[in-house]
Amino acid sequence: MAEEIKNWKLKLRYGMLKTDLKHFTVIADGIAGQLEHGFECRPGRAIMAMKVWAADVAEADDMIRSIGSDIGFEVDGRVRVYTTEPKQPPGDGPHGYDILFKPYQE
């Protein structure tokens, strides 16, 4: 497993694995409702975070909003997008992974 991770990262770094996508970590403030698809978070104020492969910052922002909505999370606050190192290979198209929710009190 570690060798596979090392190989795709090296191939990506040295241009043997090509993609038009960029890797981001996206963090959004919003409201967790009744979450779907096996995700858990108490209802109320929360932060949603996920890693994404996307074409650009705008697409990464759109992805957290649409994926969050599909799960039961409404983005109603600030969205932060950071360029980060990937933990998974790019794949064939834009996608998100490592989604998590963190509730907080106002």
C-alpha cells in the first residue's frame, strides 16, 4: 500500500501521471441538518471540511456546496479553499474525499 501511494505521488510530481485537476482542502461554515450517506454530526452550527480534486478554486467552492447539500449540510458562511498535498490520486474527474464535520457552539 505505501509503495502504491509513493508511486502515484512520484509519477504526478514528475509528469508521468497527468491531470488538469488541482488538489485543494475546502473548509465551509454552515448548518448541519439530518445528515445522509452515513455521515454524522449533531444538528446545528458546524464546519464541513473535505479534500477535492477540482479544476480551480471556484469549482472547489461549488463542490463543497453541492456535496454538502446532498449530505444535509447547508453552507451559509465563509468558505476557505487551500492548495494542499493530495492523499489520493486524481482519478478521471473532479471529486471529493475525506469529508468530515465538526459541530460548534456560537
